[in-house]
Amino acid sequence: MVFGVDGEAGTRSACRASDSRQQKHDKRDARLLVQLLAEDRFPRIWVPSREEKDLRQLLIHRYKLVRIRAQVKNGLQHLALNQGLQRKKRLWSEAGQKALCELPLAPWASRRREDLLKMRSELDAKIDLLDQAVMEAAEKNEKAKLLMTQPGVGPITSMAFVLTMGDVKRFPRGKQVASYLGLIPREYSSGGKQRLGSISKQGNSFLRMLLVEAAQGAARYDAGMRNEYLHRCHTKAKGVAKVAAARKLAIRLYWMLRSNTKYPEVVHVESSSRVPLVVRHGG
């Protein structure tokens, strides 16, 4: 509702596809929208609530701070490497921090080290508070709690999936979910020959990134996903195998919500991207 008037949100591309003429004309476009609404053909889209939009901001804010912290840690690694101190992840241990602080540095390099260490400490505290907020929000959300039964999926990925996908019943098949998230390849087919390119990358890039990360965790703890991932690594690039695992994970999470089934029971539910969910009544 905007200015006290109920409104509908729809996809621009679908509205344009309903018009045979390819010219942009305000009056004709207005008549087309009225016609689509009157004939109940208006391509409505799901719109998140104000609370859901605010929770999205929580996830995005945390992600931005994590990226800034990564840049700060890279700066400290750079200072250490310039002095011949190579500890990699061990640089963040107590012994590594002590060695970093004891490095003999020039005045401005020492100032940079001091500022970066202070920034890292402040960012750690802020991110810890945001992590706790995300955990509390996930515990209150039944859909997110359901998705967290899948190995590799934590509160951040589960909340991002729920807040991005909305009502999953608007997707008839898992294939539409993969397409919505940009996890299917582009196709350039002609003359009976199929040519597939890189993934389309349409949709929410933040959720797509989280799914790729979560799929790697799922491949470590889920035997079925691990076998498929390792099999693809033998014939495809590792990046292709990761995206394929993310696509499988996205479809599985969709079926968990669609059928209200936890892991591992969902593994036995039909999750083919080509077969729609069949609801049987009366037994």
C-alpha cells in the first residue's frame, strides 16, 4: 500500500512480453497494465514484508563488516610478510599475535599495525553481536530452523534463503529455483546443437555466494553430495563442481520447505528438477 492506495508489483520483462509491439509508449503501456489486471494475467511478484526487509539489512550489514575485516587481516598479513613472518592462519593465534606485535617496524608501519589491530578488535566485537542477532532470528523462524537440519547450512544461509525465496510454492519445480538464483548455465543452441555457457548469475548474488560456501560444507558431511562433488572434480573444473553442488543444495532446501521435511528424510523425497511435487489427498 502506497499513499493509502493498494498496489501490485510485477515483473517488467513479463509485462513487456505480453505486448506484441516493441515500442515504449506510456499511454499504451498503461492500457496494457489495466488489461493484464482485468484478465488476471498480471505477472505478480512476491514482495517481502517490512520486517523481512529489515532482517535482510542485518545479513547484508554483517556481510559488509566481514569483508572489511578480511581486508584488515590481509593488511596485517602484508606487514608480517614484509618482515619475513609467514604464519598464514596461525598469525591469529595467541603466539602469532605476539610475534606480530614484536616485529621491529618503521614509525608509520608501526602506526599502521596499531590501527589495523584496533580495527580488527572492534570489528570482531561488532560481528559477534550481529552473529548473535542472526542466531536469535533463525531460532524464532520455523523455516530457518528446518533448513538448519541440513549439514553445512547455518543460521546465516538459512535466513538468507528464507528471506530471499519467500513463499516457495510460487516455484512449481526445483529447476525454477535454480534459474531464479542464477545457478543454471546460459544456453546458445542452434541447428540442433546445444551449447552451454557459464551460469546466468541472475537473481540474488549474496544468496548465491552463501549457497556456494554452504555446499562445500555440505559436501564434507553429506556422503551423497560428497560423492557427486568428487565425481565432478575428476571431469570438470573445481569451480564448476562447486556451482553444481550449490545448485543441488538450493533445490534440496526448496524441497525441505515445500514438503516440510527435515534432513536426512528429505534425501528420500523426490527432488528432481523435472518432476513437480504431487500432493495426494485422501491417503
